[in-house]
Amino acid sequence: MIASTDAVVALDGVTKRYPGQAAPAVDGVDLAIRQGEFFSLLGPSGSGKTSCLRMIAGFERPSEGRVLLDGIDVSGVPPYRRDVNTVFQGYALFPHMTVAENVAYPLRMARRPRPEITARVGEVLGQVEMTGFESRLPHQLSGGQRQRVALARALAGRPRLLLLDEPLGALDLQLRQQMQRVLKHLQEQVGITFVYVTHDQGEALSMSDRLAVMARGRIEQLGTPRDVYYRPATPFVASFIGKTNLLHGSVAAGDAGSSAFRCADLVIPVAGDDPAGPATYSLRYEAVQVAAPPRSGEVRLEADVEEVVFLGESAEIVTRVGGVRIVGRAPGTGSLALGTGDRVPVAFLPADLVRLHEQA
């Protein structure tokens, strides 16, 4: 059951099955999204994130469970009767209409007075920094400009909720990063709840107040970007968001309340309250320092360099420690002296080891 009764939108035990598919696309999802949040559904293709969005929009009906808007069950309510707008990756602008006409279209369909339409079009075009482009046609705009117009049109009617389905997927990297800043600033400015679907971890981490990481139709983890990145709950989350070393082994209790994690030939001290038994830990690449000066309290091991991957400002150093592959980071300039076969120290702090829950 959902945990919040005052959510703008909530999924309550929602399952979605499509004909001909053995497994459900969405499998018993409970989710509550708050007023004014920038909330992201993040996951790979087939994880169920777009199906969730389409059920919130009303384009699909749940096979089981309920979709609630402001606490009201709208599972059977058609899209045009929901106070929700959607922005798609393909923009969906009318090619024969000018920018102003495209933005005004939903207001005209709602039979708003002409002075109100004119004022509202000017207001939202200003919010997306497209003032002065009113008379242009879509083909006269860049991809980023067309996306801004699509956003303006979606915001023109002041919806309670704005859904964004991979809206930046068609843009190049530099423009995508620019539009991330535009979207976050716009959401803070207008105060409307945004629900954003993406497979791009960078987008979700940089813009979201909270996010849900999805896999196989289920929510693997729900939390803030920092929570999900630094304290991943499962092996899937740890490996899907960022780059991490997944260390598999077992924990054994030691003397004086201490515990040790054994992974192949490595024995690493861990928190004394870590339960004994099989265990998997996440250790982020950037938490592993290679050939760096010693720090107080760190775990320091001798390793053999297997590969150096230069990334510009930094380098990823692939090492082998006691039969275990551990990847760490070094400054780009610091990696110039490292080569295959070198013997180097690798070090990390015990707090950077995060024990993961095994997936069902």
C-alpha cells in the first residue's frame, strides 16, 4: 500500500500485463510523489518506467491496483480529463503552426478567452527563453528550441502534473546537458510536480529531488540522488548507477566484536554489526585510490596493474589484488607513470564499503 495520502500522484499496488508477455511490465508498484517534486523514474529499457508514466497519463489502464491523483482514483479516467500534460521525446509539434500557435493550441481547445491566451503564451515562452520566436515554424528551430516550445505548450494550461518521457533523448550531449539545467530551473520556477522518465543516470542524478530505480517492473530503490548513489541497496542499483566494484564473499565474526569480509584471498575488516554469512559489497571506483599517499584508518593493499584507461582529467586503473579485480581512479596526470605490470598500493576507507541486499 502507498505510504502517503496527500501525494499529488500515487501508484497503489499497480501491476500492468500486456498480452503475449509472460512477465508483467509493472509488478506491484507502490509509489507516492509529493507536491512540487522533480521525481525521476530511472531504469534500463524494459524496466517498466514508461508503462508507469503511461498509466499516470491515462494512456494505459493498470491490470491491477489504482492510480491516484490528489487522492482520487483515476484508473479509468481518460487522459483529457486528467490535470496532467506529457512532453515526449519527439516534441509532437504541429509543423504548419508557428511557435505561438503551437503553444496556444491547448488553450484554444479549452476555449480560453483570446486575451488570456495571448498573455499566457507570452508568459510561458518567456519562462523557456523563447521570446522572439513566436512567428517561426518548427522546422526553423534547433532541436533544443523545439523541445523548449514543447515544454511551453505543456505548461500553458498550468497542469497539476507534468510528465516527461525521455524528452532529451534526441539531443546531442552538450545540448542535453544545457537542457537539464533549463528543466531543473523551470521546475523550480513554476512549482509544478515533474515526473521524468529516463534511462540516463546523469539526467536523473543531476535534476531529481528523489528518484526510483526500476528493474523487471519493480522499484529496486527509492530515495534522493545522493542516497541512491552512495548507499545503493542492491547489486543492480550499485552497478546501474555509476561505476562500482562488486565484491562477493562472506563475513565472519572475529574477536572483540570485530568482523572480517573474505573475498577470494582478501580479508577486509568491516563493521562489527555486519551479519555473518554470504555477502556482497559495493566499492565505488572513485573511492579506490591508486598509488596515493597513506590516509589514517584506510584499508591499504598491494596490487598489480592490469590496465590503465585514460579519461582526460582522470584515469581508471584496473588492478588485481589477491585474485580479486579492483578498479580505482587516479588523476589523469598521475596515471602517466603507471603501466601494465606495475606493483602499486590501492586504498579505500572502510566506510566506502556498502553491503548490498541480495535481489530476489
